[in-house]
Amino acid sequence: MTRRFSHLIAGLAAASGLAALAPAAPLSAADAPAAGGPTSADLLKDADTPGDVLSYGLGPWQQRFSPLDQINATNVAKMVPAFASSLGGEKQRGQEAQPLVYDGVIYVTGSYSRLFAFDARTGEKKWQYDARLPDGIMPCCDVVNRGAAIHGDKVIFATLDAHLVALNRKTGKVIWNKKTADYQAGYSATAAPLIVGDKVITGNSGGEFGIVGAVQARNVDTGELIWERPVIEGHMGTLNGQPNGMTGKRGASWQGDLWKTGGGATWLGGTYDPGTNLVYFGTGNPSPWNSHLRPGDNLYTSSTLAIDADTGVIRWHYQTTPHDGWDFDGVNEFIPFDATIKGKAMKLGAKADRNGYFYVLDRGTGKFVSASRFVMQTTWADGINAKTGRPNYIEAGRPGAPEGAGKGKPVFSSPSFLGGKNWMPMAYSKDTELFYVPSNDWGMDIWNEPIAYKKGAAYLGAGFTIKPIAEDHIGALRAMDPKTGKIVWEYKNPAPLWGGVLTTHGNLVFTGTPEGYLKAFDAKTGQELWKFQTGSGVVGSPVTWEQDGEQYVAVMSGWGGAVPLWGGEVAKTFKEISQGGMLWVFKLPK
């Protein structure tokens, strides 16, 4: 298994480096355009300004809800393409990005750490930036990028060699380029940055290589580091170059020196609540996967962390899978929302975790409110304890310890390690007060193997085979009521769902499928109202905006991500899906 992992990484790396185009030369002070564009205040209002899309998730809470209703449940069946723009080249792989739209330009990232600017009226390419990736990058789960951030005259994105790059949004020229971690140690970066005030806040990737997950805040104008918060117990945080307190307490939930290579990658980025000034980041799996090598809860892996946006201090944490033994990363987005439950107005946050449970917490304190299963089965636990918020583990569901130099006893586990919900972001409608969760029903045979840490090498200590568990579907788009934990409706899809969700005031929910369709559903009933074949699997996140008096919808098309790389027999079922790299834009006909 580990050899297969290393071979896969080597193949991705070889395909990435030498063919990359040289980036444009950095701007000099003399020819740099005057600053101007979206401010931090504009970003905070993004959810309420439908004339643009300024941030990942449509606002700091990232609810992915638009107040637009020109396209609605009664007329969406008439929606047609306005234009399509190709990313070109041979770098087709997974296109998981969410577009940004500002001042008549669509900004979208592509596979292999590329960023494009397209005219939002014609689709004409205005400029393209290609990061020059070195040989030996080690992305675990395809050479994807999930999106950029925009602020002033800059558009900012992360690269597979663990850099953060700021480009001039009008010319594509480099303003600053900062190394965030060592790619040779297994670090990479794929998430869309989060901008809070004068800071751009990012996480890291590489949990399968024994890295240490961390969150960084940098000056949005210069890229200089302001604070850094490692998420594994025992590591020291920094603020303005000075020590700023240890994360947790060394030795509290890790034995020996295992905290030094503990994993916990913050690879999906974060959300922000202006009311509490907290950024919420999920943390990934502990390293190695073999849980018998690291007794204890292994804090703060497989958790949600609430971090003070100004200082990088952890204000609270909630661990969804203590002592994770199934690769149930807790990185899934934590989305703030307000609700009245049993007559009490509450400020909450929700998270559909990879482990198959939908959690509701108090977003100010992290106090557990509820957890409900949103997938067909969870063989590793039979529920979440309402008093403690901890899982009720089924001990027979944990893969056995290795026996000498051989593998341990295999077990069947559901969900699979790819999760009840993986990276693909859910949406929340202020109209229906429902969350729309792109989920998957599948399982795996999993076993543990001996493993030792080596810098830059795969650090799993486990093997697996993914299997379907239902005859009629793997993917399922589910409408969840966060007040009751009930599934209100579901749409079942043959292939795994791997793209984000958008919902609108027009009583619509949009998401894509690997079979190539962008689909629209009635937000209240789940009835399919419209679909369009894009020519390749849709694993990006749709957006909508208003321009020249018309509402537009856009999504990236291009099959890839973790499923074709790690899906085993499940992936073979859908091996005929064509790769691609297209930005599709739709509207109603005049």
C-alpha cells in the first residue's frame, strides 16, 4: 500500500514540474498599478452583494447562499450556456476550484497551481499565471487547487510546493511570493485563502507524510508572517516573530516523540465569524493511520479549532474522532448560522464530518449541541454521547494491530476513509433553514501495517480496499435540518459526489456530478429541475452573481481529485469519465 502511494506521488510530481510555464516577472515599484479593489469591509458584506463573488463560500460564514432569484425554481429549466472557457494545455486533472467574480472579470484557479482571469461577459482569457513547480512535489490527492482570494489590487492563491502567491489582479504579475512550508518534507497547499482584516490566513496539506498541521496569518499587502499556530500538542505558536504559547500540553495525548510527526493537516482552509473574531479550521488525520502506534486522543487532530484571528491563540476545540484509526479527517468546513431551537435563539455552527455525523456546536464556546448520522451506516461508532460529545466506539470496528512484521486483522468499516463527506463544501439556505450536504455511502476493508517515519515518505501504516454498500448509488445530496438532525430529502447519484453546493433565494440548489452534469434542484423538495452536460466530471463549486441586469451561474468542469486515485474498485466503475478543464457560465435566454 505504501509503495503504491509513493509510486502515485512520484507520477504526479513528474507530470507537474518540467512542463510548467515560467511565471511572469515580479512587478517593480515603478510599474505597479495603483492599489484599488475590494476592501476587507467589502469581503465581510460579500453574502449581501450579489453583483460580485469576492470570497470562497460567498462571505466569511461561507454559507454559499445567494439572495438572487431571477433564476428560480419556475424558470431554471430554460437556463442555457452563456459561454465556456478552456484552461487549455494537457494539465487536465481535477478542477475543484470555486470562481471569484469582480469588476467584469472571473478569477479561477486550475490544476497544477495555475490561475486564470477571464472576461465575465465574453469568456475571453485576459491573463494566465502558471507556478513553476519543482520536481518532487508530493500532493496526496491529485494536483488540485480549490480557489483564490481577492483583496485590493491582489488575487492570492496557494501552490502545490507550499507557497502563497499574490498577483496583480489586472495583469497577473507577481506582487509577492512566500514559502509557507517545506515541500520536500511532504507539505503542500491546495485550499483557498481566507482574508480577515489585513491578514490572509491559510492552512497546510500533507497529513500522509507525518507533517505538522498549522494555520498561518500573513500580511495581505506584503506576505510577511504575523502569526502561526501549529495544531498538534507540544508545538510552539508565534506572534510577530516571538513565542506565543504552546499548543496544548506536551505529552498529554501523545506518547514519546510522536507529536513531532503528528499530522493534523489544515488542508481545507477556514471560515470566519466577525461576531466572535474567531477563525474556524478543521484538522486532519493523525499520523500514522495505524492507531495502535499512538495511544491517546492525539489532540488536536480530527478536530475543529476556534482560533483568535488577531493572535492565533486557540479559544476552543472540539474533537470529532478522538484516537482516529480510519483517516476520518476533521477538516470539513464549520459553517456559522443562527437558529431558534426549542424557543431559544442560538448562535451556532454546523459541520458534516468525514466520520458520517452532522454536528451542531455553539460557535462561541464549542459546546456540543447535537450530532446526527447523515450516511447509511457508521460501523466504527453507534452514535455520539449527548453528555460528553464523544463517539460511542464499536471496538470491533477498529482495525487490528499489526502482528509482528505482518498486517493486523482487517475489518470492514463504513464510511470509507474518503468519508461520509470529504472536502466538497455544503451550503445553508436562510430561506429553508436547511443544510445541503454532498455525501457518499461507501465502506472499506482496512488493516494496519508496521510503519516508521522517514522525512518525505508516505507515513500510513495501513492498507484498504474501498467498496460500495448500496446497489443504486454512492453519492447522495441530502437536505439536513440542523434543529432536528433529520434528513428532509435526498437525491441519490450512481457515482460519488465530489463537488460543492450552492443554494439561492430562488428556491434552488446547484451541484455537479462526476457523470458531467451540473444540476439544479428544488430547495424544499429535492426535485431535479434542470441539468446540463459539461463534457467532464463536475467536482468544482458553483457560484452565482448579477451582471448587467442578468443573473449568471458558473462552475468548473474537470474530473479528478481523490476518487480516481484512491477509489479502487469504486473508481474503476467510473473510469470512462473524460478529463477536462473548462469554466462554464450559464444564464436565462433573453
